[in-house]
Amino acid sequence: AAGSIDHVRVVAGGTGYTASTSNTTKTIRGDGTGGVCTVTTNGSGVVSAVTVTTAGTGYTYAYVANDDIAGFDNADQRADGTNNSANIEFIIEYIMEYIMV
């Protein structure tokens, strides 16, 4: 069964993102559609909050790509490890439908 994004939590904030930003309308990727969130970083360039603004539908897994968060540079990460990926966990709400016969 698939569902919508119900909650989100930042497990680890990572490092190397652009400091003090609030990136709106970040697409929540995965196997569903329509999910959108806002990613906020603190003054040290660490992801400090993620807020779901549109829950979307049809998800069994969901994520935000590092490239979608301001300041993360995958080429730099591979070259010298100065960026560490954030770990953002999306909780999906599954709606059970009961059919009465």
C-alpha cells in the first residue's frame, strides 16, 4: 500500500550546506508524486529542519536529493569529503480502506 508523507525528521544534519537558508519547494523524490518540503539550514550550514508543505500521494519510499539542498557539492564531497550528507527520514502515512460487503 502507498501513502502520503505524514511526518519528517532530521536524523543527522550533515555539513557543508549554504548557511542560514530556507529552501522552499523542494521536491520530495521517491515512487510517489506531488510531495514538497522546505529545508532549513542553520548558521553553520547544517540542515536544522525540514517541513512538509504538500504531502503528495502514492509513496512507499521518499527522500530529498543532496543536490536539491543549497550549497551541497557532490563533486567536492567525492574529492575531499568536506560535505557530509544529511539524513532526513520521511514517515509515510498508509491509509487502509475497508470495504463492507
